[in-house]
Amino acid sequence: MEIVGTISEILNTKGNQVWSVSPDTTVFDSLKVMGEKNIGALLVMEGGRLVGVVSERDYTRKIALFGRNSRSTRVREILTSVMISVTPKHTVQECMELMTTHRVRHLPVLEEDRVVGIVSIGDLVNWIINAQRTALDQLQNYITGQYHV
């Protein structure tokens, strides 16, 4: 089954709220923001420019495992600076492939180097589930004669 839909459609549904921190924010403070907002990653912005992503995974792999102090370590020391990003025109299928290939869970969405949103693997999975549910409902309605054009 081909997955239909674009990132623009997902952002129109979920909204384009983006939470970010500066590179000089402590890791501890960034974790507090993630906890308050119930999110797994933050964009790292400097002077209006995207410089990276910091995630719970960065914390566990670069702070917790090495016994570093999250209250004194700055986000700039652990952020993922080699980012895979997408545009609103990318398809859900393309983004799933990028996430799988690059083993990332969050994709910043950019238009001409300007951040317009972020999508997570959860956003894509929810989109796919809803698309499949809609397709199944349409098939069931067609089979039972309740389909209206």
C-alpha cells in the first residue's frame, strides 16, 4: 500500500508549533522543556538559524552513559548538528524512508532555510494509521453499498 500525504498536510493537522533552545542552554534545562511539552526533541536555534537538534537520545547516549553532568553541560556539546531535514512538499513515504535510513526520530521542516515545523516518527505513524482507517472505511462502505460519490 502506497502511503499518500505530504508533510504540509501533517503540519496543517497537527500544527506547526516548534519548541527550541539556544546552544548555550544547559542540557538539564532542555530536558525540563521536553518534559513540560511532552516532546522527545528540541530544535537548537542560534540567531534565528537552525544549528541542530537535541533529543532524549542525545542525553542518554552522551550524558547519562558517560556520567556527565546535565546541569553544567551545554546543549552545543551534545546536539546533533548533521541534520536530515525536509520540506513541506516531502511525502510521508519519503520521510519514513529518511528516518529509517538515517535512524532519526525527528525531522525539522524547512522552507528556504526557515523552520516551519517539525515532524516525529509518531506524527508519521499516526498519519498512516488514519489513512489506512479511512481507506478501510471507504472499502467497507463500497462493499456494503453505502458508498456515495
